[in-house]
Amino acid sequence: MPTPDESKILKIIDAEGGECTVGRIARKMRLDPNYVRIILRSMGENDIIDIFRSSKVRIANKGWVTLGKKTQAVSDGLKRYLEDRAKWKTF
């Protein structure tokens, strides 16, 4: 169960399309970027988000479940499968 700050961060990242920078999160939450990094590091250790060296973060599968949404990878995979299935020819 995420803390209130972690929930806010997940909602901010989701509103940004599933990927966001540390600076943008800090500005929207009106918190010090170093404090936000500490929270993000904790979320990364719990596999809620993926953290990249470019200071970008992305919601991981566990984070999407925490938000109560389907993971983007699963949704895209299912969409791709259904499109391919429509092209199959039956014998």
C-alpha cells in the first residue's frame, strides 16, 4: 500500500502519460527535488516505478496495479494480438 505522497506521485506520472521527470514531479508537488528522489528511490526498490539515469521515471506493472489500471504493456499486447488475429485466415 503506497503512502499518500507515493499515491500523488503515481497520479502525476499517470497524468503525464506514464512517464515523467523528477523535476516536474517536484514542481507539481511543491517539494524539494531531493526529497522527491528519496521517495522515488523507495518506490523503485518496491518495483512500483522504473527509474532511469536521465532522471525520468515510468510506472511499472506493480504501479499500474496500485492505480487500479491495466498495465500499458498488457493492453498494447492484447490490442496487437486482436489486430493480428483479425488478419488470420482460417482453413
